Amino acid sequence: MKSEKLSEKNLLEAYKRRNVLITGGLGFIGSNLAIKLVELGANITLVDSMIPDYGGNLFNIEPIKDKVRINFSDVRDSYSMEYLVKEQDYLFSLAGQVSHIDSMIDPFTDLDINTRAQLSILEDCRKFNLSIKVIYASTRQIYGKPQYLPVDENHPLYPTDINGINNMAGEWYHTLYHNVYNINTVSLRLTNTYGPRQLIKHNRQGFIAVFIRQIMQGEKISIFGNGQQIRDFNYVDDVVDALLMAGATEYCYGNVYNLGGNEPINLINLVNLLIELNGGGEFEIVPFPSEKKRIDIGNYYGDYQKFLQATGWQPQISLKVGFTRMLNYYRENLYKYL
């Protein structure tokens, strides 16, 4: 099915005056999504546990703090989630444990957050709000080490870590609840998302956050391996658009889709771009720590043609523009993120 790209008017019609629940709403992607939904006139409730390592930050919603409701709760608390899903038109399910290393060190916490809590939320929807639309943030990590590039949705699923397995299970639950209970669910497999409001104070939200922190603090950027690993990237505004389009497009329900970038780049070239945009900086090539080497996926970039055909979505923000915006944001607000 070929679809024209949804316009701002289409999104306004879909979300204006609708009740929208965002789990992980004070985190990186959740807060950027909330800012856009305020522009669209939605009634927004943000759920966040504010666990220090997971990225919740009240400063993230500073521009809209008086225009949203906040519930400080954990998605593992089934009693609060049972209450929160009632009378919601949309649920953007963004809360998760995202550190691959942490999932290997503490697999049961990852299981509780990324699998059991997702199933519990879906059960709450089944019991109390069958008409809700659920947009689930999955991950390209479920593919594991690519057998071919670009990776499309037909690629085998072969996760290299516990985080990938638990996200894969969470995604399958969403598909199952659509197929069996007719709950409108859609899953997007996100690739490397970057931009303002990302957690950068430690190493739990991916290498981009680490690179940005290092360059902002005048440190050498450390690249693991040989620096030739290829990745693709999506600026957070493009990811927000994708989430909104997925929720507003009935054809998408029951499906899973890749997101992906238009400028796959190896890590050395990415760091050189950051140094250029920053007006200075250095990097060093360092050996892979053994715990990271064991779960490294090598090269990855995704094929998002299926989602393009369904919604008309494609990335709009180039790496140069996106990283310029990100660096400028942290120049102004670094103290809020360290």
C-alpha cells in the first residue's frame, strides 16, 4: 500500500483534544514527543519512574511544564498502569531499560521492564480500554548481527544480548494482542536516535551520548574497535514524526516497521563530523572492552521502505543539521544533564 505523507493537518486531526499517555515521558524521546503533542493540542499524561540511570529529567519538559500532567510511577506497577490506561485514546509505550551491558549484568530487571511490564500494560488495555491505540518503541537490536545490509523486516531475528531478546518478546506481545484481542498496536524498530534531551551523564544510552559528553567536556572521544563500524541515525524530531504517523495511520495497526537513516556512516567519519561541527576535538581508537565485544553487532543500517510505503515517512534532518542542533542544545544546557 502506498500512502502520501501525513500532513500537519492530518496529525492535528488525529491528536487534537485526544487523551495521550506517554510512558517514559520525561525521558529523551518521550519529552520530545510530548512537546510536539502539545503543539497538536493533545491532552497529555506523562508517566516516568525517575530512576536515575534511565534518563527521566524534569528539565526535559521545561517548555511545556504547565501544559502536561505528570504521574511519577513505574510501568512495573500494574495498579497504577491499570488506572492510567483508562480513557486514553493513545498510548506511546516508550519506557524501557535500554542499556545492553546492564541487561547482561542484571537480566531480570531488564526482563521485568522490557517484557513483563509490557505484557501487564497490554492486559490492562485488554481489560479496561480495548479501543486504545498503542505505539510501541522496539529496537533494531533484535536483529543481532546483520546477515545482509540494509536490514529489512524480513531479516532473521537473532539478538546478541538479553536486552534484544526481551524487546523482541515485548514486540511480539503487541502483535499478539492485536491479532487475538483486536487492540490497535504498532511497533517501530528504532535505530540510533540522537538529539536534544538525551541522557549523556553516563554510558547507558548508547555511544552517541558518550561522544557528545566527551566532546562537550573537552575530552578525547574514545572509539572502540577499529572505528570502521557503520551505523545509521535518526534525529529525534524525525522519530517523533514517525511515532505520530504510526499512531495516526490505521493501516499500520498490527504491523512492525523499521526506521532508518539516509546517511550510513562509520564511527571515525561520524566523530570527525562532530569535531568539525564543534570547532575542535580529538579522538582515540581503543580496544573493545570484552563485555562489549561479546555483544557487538558489527555493521548495521536499516531499510525503512515498508514504513515509507505505509505512511510516507522518511528522515528529514541531515546528520550535519541534527548534530549541530544537538551540540548547540548542550552548549546552552549542559549543566542540566551532568
